[in-house]
Amino acid sequence: MKILITGGAGYIGNTIASACLDAGHEVVLLDDLSAGRREFVHDLLFYERNVGDQTLLDRVTPTNTATVLSQSSVPSGNELPKADSVSV
């Protein structure tokens, strides 16, 4: 199964990616690195893009998607709650 993990360069996304790989799935990561870290990507297929990039989403065509998108800072999330809202 091909699984797209949005927010894949974050701690939780990386943990999900590892579990998916251990289960024998193909993993594709998508992250804009606003909070994620490139060192979590390893040698996986990775797109440094925003989840709102519909052209990319149409091209990747996953079987399933794990969405791990959130503000990693509680104060920032409280100050700018709309910064986390995205329509896909």
C-alpha cells in the first residue's frame, strides 16, 4: 500500500512512517518544514511542499493518507489559530 504522510518530517509523522515501513508499505512524505526537520526524512521519498499543493497531491496518488498537521507551539497556535487551517 502507498501511504502519503503529511507532516512527515515531524516527530509524529516520522514515527508513523517507521511503523508503515515496518509493515511493508511504501511511504511518501510531504512537509513544508515549517516545524518539521529534514533529518527525520532519512532516505524516503520526500516532497518539501505545503499540503495545499493540489497538483502534487494529484500526482502522488496514495492508497491512503495519514495527516499529521498541527502547530507544534501551543502559544503560537493560540495566537494564530487560522495558521493551521487548510482545506485539502
